[in-house]
Amino acid sequence: MTVRLPAGLDAFTGFTDGDDRTVEVAGGDLRSVVAAVEAALPGVAGHLVDGRGALRPHLLCLADGTATRDVDAPVGDEVRFLTAVSGG
Amino acid sequence: MTTIAIGTEKGGFLVDPADGSVSDPLFGGWKVTAFGQSGDQYLAAVGSNWFGPGIHRSTDLDSWTAIDAPPTYGDDPEAKDPEEGDAREVTAIWTFHRDDGWLWAGVEQAGLFRSGDDGRTWESMPGFNDHRTRGDWHPGLGGLCSHRVLTYGDRVYVAASAVGVFRSDDGGATFDLVNDGIPVAGMPPEEVQERPETGYCVHRLEGHPDDPDRLYRQDHMGVFVSDDGGSSWHRRQAGLPAEMGFGFMMAREGSTGRLFTQPLHSDGQRLPVDGDFRIYRSDDDGESWAVSGTGWPEAATHTQVLRGAFDADGDGRVVAGTTAGTVWLTEDAGDTWRQLPGTFPRIGAVALW
């Protein structure tokens, strides 16, 4: 499972230009994927989900290419977080 | 050497006032909402519509590290129905305050947290965060935010908009609202049948280093002073040109005790009176106010200083950042002012380091 993180989080992930900004984790649904991202990159999950675990409102999440906001939906090979135009 | 830290809508910057040099952007694209110091750590609070709030720390102002766990309400147990959106969320960190025991943080949505390890981990302060009046707390234009914390031993003050000033005498375990003498924002006095307990739009609270009972307050409704720890407030705005005494900043320079504010035309306009960008100064503890010194622009300058966008030290320096992205500095307690080189995004936070 590959998670692709947005460049806007570089100050928290430690990625820089030139990196592909991915992290390989295990997880069957978005909630467990976010938890696994936190284990791999401490401090990052709180910028993807709010205190209740819901996807932050101006983030887009593509699970295997399909937009979702359901943290309990099953996911397959790739989860991608993108910054929505509405947030900027 | 003094470094001026500037927090803007799109990143932070460090300016050396001696030569005007400006650092590369810190946290480019992130809103920098507050600065602080604790132990050997410099602190910068950041926020983003996409990613929420965070805190970075540095010991050398060069290398910054994000903490793993900024203040959070977690999965809010007080929420009546999280799906209806009434759960509390920490959306921004508005202020830091360091005392002998703790590093404190005031946050939006209004809350109080403290840290015993220089900002690495945080604990919620339920005496404030679960206050019995919380259901009556409502945001001002700037949001529902705790924007100021002052402490004197077990005496703790928290200023929250648009709620009011809170005082604790037991180290933050319990809080009382202390706003007697402050008009209710937006309500003509003759129409106020019974004073509400909350709804006071404090813009900035300043303290006296040697007197825990002495407070200075730039409120939505004017400039006020208290001699009794906020139990009563008295208007002190003679000489200010602002309608009602409207403004956002209130600073006290340590070596002289001079007070500083920036009057704005009115709550409706929020512009300098007649385009005259001027910071005003009081040399007599708020009894009277006049334009602070010289150096001000002659051209119309329609900008303002927000509540967190200034700082004062105990060595004559007062710095103010504006919504136009300019920075003004005095190094002689307000006798002369100069604009520093550089133009930045809208400035919301400033620190003298």
C-alpha cells in the first residue's frame, strides 16, 4: 500500500522537492492507513484527519483513484491525499 | 543581537533590524499564528486550512522540528452530536505564554492548554475548556479564540473573544469571568436590561510585571484599565482619536512602563483615522494618550496592527507588524519610529527574540 502525501506537508513529513513523497504502509481501510502513516511519520496524521478522526474538510483523498471521505471504506493499493482548491 | 520574528498568512520570516536582512521563508505557505520561547526552545505555531494547526520548535532559529502532538480536544466527549458539527476542534494556536512552571497556549476554538516540557506535549485545562458558561461562548470576527494568557503564580488570566476576560486564583483549576465595567459589544447601554455574563469582545490584555491586579485592556468597546484584577474596569482613552476607542493592540514597554496602542476609526471601518497610520503612547498608565514620537508616513497609510502583531521588550524596543505586511520598530520606547525594509504578506504575529 502506497500513500502519497502533498507537498504542503513537507514541513511535517521531512520530504523535499525531488522526493516522490510516498510512504509504504499496511492497512485495509483509510482509518488504519492514517494510523500507519502516523507510525511511520509521527505527527503527520493530525494534519490529515481532525480530532475525531474525520478527513480534514479541505483535503481530497483518492483511494485507488476514487475520491472518498469515508475513513471506514476499504482501500487497495494506493491512497493519495491532495489539497483541495477550496482550502487555499 | 535582536531578531524580529514575523508571522504572516503565508509563512514566517526572521529580520535583523541592524542591517535589514530577511531570512528565507519559514514554513512557506503556512500561516504563522504565534511565537513563543520556553527553555532553550523557540516556538512557532503554524496553521493551514488544509492541514490544521501545528507547532515547530528550534534551538538555533535555523533548524526547526515539528512536535508530534499539538494541543487537541481529541474526540471531544463534550460534543452533543459530532455529526452536527458541534464538536470542539483546535483550529489555530493564538498565543504562547511562559512562566516559571509552565508553557501555556491559548487556542481557537477557545481553549487553554499547558505544557511542562517546553511544548513537546500538552494537557487540556478543563477548568477553562469545560467552563460552565461555554455553551454561551460565541466567536467575534476573528473567531472564537483564547488569544492571551497571563500568569502571576496561581493567578491566571485568559482573554477570549468574544467571551471576555477570565481570572483564576488557583493556578487554572477554576475560572471566573471578570468584565464589570465593560460595555456589551454591539448593544447600546440603555438597551442592556441585564448584563450578560459573556459576550465581551476583549481584543488584547496586557499586564503589569510587578502588580498582578493591574491590567490594561484594548477592547472592542475602548481602552480600559483595572486595578483590582479585573473585578472592575475603568475607561482610559483620553487623547485617542478612535470612535469608542476602537483598536486591537495593547503593549507595555518594560523599561519605561509606557503603553502603546493603535487607534482605528471605528468597528465599522477598522482603518486609521484620516489615513494617518500612527501608534499612540501613554506615559501615565493610560490617563492620557498622544501620537508616539516621530517617523510616521506622510502619505495616506490605511493599514492596521492586529492583536498578536506586536511585541515589546524591557530595553526600549516595540515592534509592530501591519496587515499591509510592513514592520515598524522603535528602539527608544516610542520616541522615534522607522519602517524596516521588506514587505510581507498580512502579518498576524510578531516577536522580539
